[in-house]
Amino acid sequence: MGERGLERTDGNPEVQQPEETLNIFGKIRATLWHNTPSKIGLVTIVAIFAFIFAGRILVPYPPDAITGAPYHPPDLAHPFGTDYLGRDLLSQVVWGAVPTFAVSVASAIISVGIGFPAGLFSGYFTKMEPLLGGTTDIFLAFPILPLIVLMGELFVATNLLLIVILGILLWPPLARAVRAQVQSLKTRPYVEAAKISGVGDMRIVSSIMVPQTMFLAVAYTVINISLSTIIVTAVEFLGVGNPNAISLGSILYWAQDYAFTAGAWWWILAPGVIIALFAVGLGLMGFSLERVLNPRLRSQ
Amino acid sequence: MGFIRRRIYTYIGILLVVTNLDFFLPRIAPGSAADILVTTALNSSEQRQLLLARFGLNKPLYVQYYLFLKNLFATWPPNFGLSFQYYPRTVTSLIAARLGWSMLLMLSSLFLSVVLAYFMARRSSLRVGKATDTAFMYGSISSQTVPVFWIAMVLLWVFGFDLRWFPTFGTATPNLPFGLAYVGSVIYHAILPVVVMTLSIFGQNYIVLRGSIQEVLQSDYVVAARTRGLRDRILASTYILRNSLLPLVAILSFSMAGLVSRDVLVEAVFGYNGVGDLLVDGVVNHDYPVLEGTFFVLTLIIILGGLIGDLLLVRLDPRIK
């Protein structure tokens, strides 16, 4: 949860967006690819995606079928070994990765879908700074994991619920950043000129504000995917929801109960490595993005 | 004072949100608490009515709300009700017994992570070596994002089960009278969880500290002092340390939520009897009062930690009014 703390700037837009180029893809490429930590992260993510994709086609066993002896260490037939029932772990990882990632990505998209318009409109139309700023502060310090645990217990904890909750909890930082940017843009001479010459508000927002802030939206999507993944795997690990549904976190949920006493180290290692690599890959990308978003954090 | 006032508003806001969530969520969730309590054997609606009355659930909503708030804020210690699983123990007593252990874990890790980050930052700043710096950076980023519960499981496996250097669960050897042996046992049981937590949080501290030390090193005062020949060591302990700690303290207030979440996960893996473990217990046992109470207390910890951090910041930073 590191990024969220570092995110606290004055909201000074001059600091946040020094170059106002509209070349979004150029900026994205520069930040994510020409930046070593991010490049490593990106490569890792792509590699894992490839691994999972290939796995779904190549792995012969379904993840929930008993295809081997229980607690079987890794061998050629089961490269990741088997769990306590005799189900192949590689299949579980390869198939279970999808629900986990789907939830992270979906919640990140929702959070941006809420936060981006919220920031745009609150920045352009009203002066609701204390409201948005206060909300962001509250969400920043909110105990997300306990809340999800509580809600997961009370309500039927489906993935949909998780997506919605995370989407709601993660939108404020983007909104605040976008708002700050929009407010700064509002004072630009060309925007004032446009307003005076009668260009409609919606037009200004859509053709000036949106492109300028698009980079923020993309950056925060990645950052939020990173945060979501961490939270989602932790929630799955705790057994909230349906631990019988196979997901990356739930593999470790069962491992925690059974692997230690059975000496099944592979059960803990392999799925965990995949999760760790994915999390670190996203974290590296998020780190580079954070640096661009908050130049104050850049080291000299 | 404007800064502190804004922070307090934020904390009150969080408290309000959490309090209302704690009250309304269980009441709008499908199934009532009485349904959970009443086992399938006790099918009579009479029993149900009795239970509802016992827990005060048959009163009108606004009365329940008033009582809820009164129990929470007007009594000390706050009354969260009775646990379903450990009936008739009160949730408050359960939390109180475990609070100390969680605080032990969290405070130790917090302290160690700052110390570790400080020494790392000092190493990579004062002696400019690219390899060390890069390694530390990647180490910091990775350790923060790797799931803490997995780190916990791996370390538990290697050092607990495989090498058997450390115990695998619990906070201390049971039934030990208070004394040197007990303290030793506490430390022994706490080492692995604290190491795991520290590993997970030092990264953020290091990154912030490193950035701020570099900034300070280039400030005019420091450059001038060094030109005058003042030795780095003297500088480090006075000016550099004091000023580079400021952003770190600012960060600490915001990192409390992450600290608490990690604490819950670490306690879950190590079976460490803290409040986080109680939360997980509540999940397993469907114990709503425990869940609500723990949620509230964990939020309180975050708020208090944040407030202390903010007060510290105001004390240390002369620029904040």
C-alpha cells in the first residue's frame, strides 16, 4: 500500500504536469518503457500473461479434478506439484489467475470510471475543493481490508461485490489529481479565449481538458490495478467469499491450512511466486508512474 | 493549528463513516443476527423473540442507534456486545486481551522499519554507489508489493517448520508465570512476525528517506558547511537527520492503514493472538459482534496512529502553522 501515502502532494498542478504535450502515447511510452524499473515490470507482467495464456491451452488437467496423488512434490507430470486432494497446482494457478486479475482490473477500471469524470466536473464546474479533498483524505486512511472482510461476511461475497467496493474505495486520488489539473488548465489563456468566444463548456471539457488529463487516467488505472491486486489476493487468502472457488489467493488459503503439516513446500512456493511476480511487476510500473506524477519525489 | 484541525476533521469523518457502517451494514445484510444465533434445533419463534429481546434487536431502529452510540462513545470501555462464538464473553474483553500483542507487533515493526530504512538511506546517500542504490531501490519496491502473507508463509516454513529455529504459532509459551522466561518467550515468538512485517514496510520508508536525504544534501546550508570542511558525520547527526526525517513522519501518518492490514495478515499466518487474528476468527465463526468491534478498534488504531504522526510532524516541522 505504499503508493497511496506517497501520493499526498499539494495538488500543485505545475508540479504534476510540467509538459503539456497531447502526445499521450508518447508520454506513456516514455514513462513505462524507457524507464528501467517500469520496463522490467512490464516485461514481467507480459511474461506472466503469456505463461497463463499458454498454460490454459497447454495444461492437460482441469484445476479442480483429482489427477494425481495428494501432496505430490513437483515432477514432470505435475510441474507445480499437487495439493491435499491431488489436484494439479499448475492448473490451479493458471486457471485461478483469471478471476483474481479480472477483479483487480475491473475494479481499477470502475475506480477510474468514477474518478475521472468526478475530477473533471468538480474541477471545471464547481469549487468543491474541501469536499473532494476531505473525501480523498478519508479514503486514504480507511481500513480497506477490515472493511472488505466485514462486508464479505455480512453479504454474499461475490466477486462483483469486491469489484464494486474496491472501485468505490479507490477513485478519490485520481479525482483529486484530475481536479487539480483541470483547475490549472482553466486559467490558461487559450481556455479563457475559448470561453469568451463562446465555445460551450462541454466542448471545452471534452476537447481540452480530457486529452490533457488522459495521462493521469491511464497512470492511475495501472496504479489502481496494482493496489487492487494486493488487496484482492489478501482478501481471497483470508477466505472471504468462496474459498472453494479457485483463485490465486484461495490456493494459498488452503495451503496455509494443510501445506505446513504435510511438508508440502511446493504448494506455498509456486503459486506465491506467480502472485509475487505479478504484484512486483505492477508495483514497478506504478513506481515509475508515481515518479512522473509527483516529480517532487524524483531523486536528483 | 490549521493543519491539525484539518487532520482532525478527516479523522472524525472516518470515525463517523466507520461507526455508521458498523451499525447499518449488519442490519441491512440478509439474515438477521438472531437467525444466526438460533440453531436449527431451536426452531420455535418464541426462542427467537427471546433472543431478539436479549440483544435488544426488537427495539425500533432509532432506539437501537441511540443505544449503539451510547455503548460506543459514552461508556468506557466501549461496549461492542457479546460474542456469538465465545458467548458470554464480551467482545470488549476479547479485544482487550489481544490489543497489547497487536501493538507489540505493529510498534516493533514500525520502529525497526524506520531504523532499517535510515541506515540503508544513509549508506546509499553518503557514499554514492550506483549498485547499492539500485539494489536498495528494487529491494524496496519489491518488498512492499510482494504479498505480506506470502512472505509470512515462506519465512514460517523455512524458519519455523523446516529449520525449527522459531515457534510456529502463538504469542508465548502457555502458562508461563511472568518473569524473565516469559519475556524471553514473548520475544522468541515475536521475532518472525516482526521480521515479516518490517520487511514489508521498510521499502516505503526507505524510498521517502532516500529522496529527502538527497534533497537535504543539496541544500545550500549543507553544501556550504561541507565546503567549510565540516565532517559528514557531524552534519549527519544534526542537520541532515532532523530535516530528512520530516517527510518520513508525514508518510507515517498515511501508512497506518497499510500497517494495520499487514498486521491482520501476519497475525493470521502466524496464529499470533492479536486483534487481527480476532478479526479472522470472527470471519471463520461468523461472529458479527466480534467483526464489528474489531473493525472499529482497528480503525481507532489507524486514527490514533495518524494523529500521533501528525502531532509529531507539527512539532518537528517549523513550517507548518
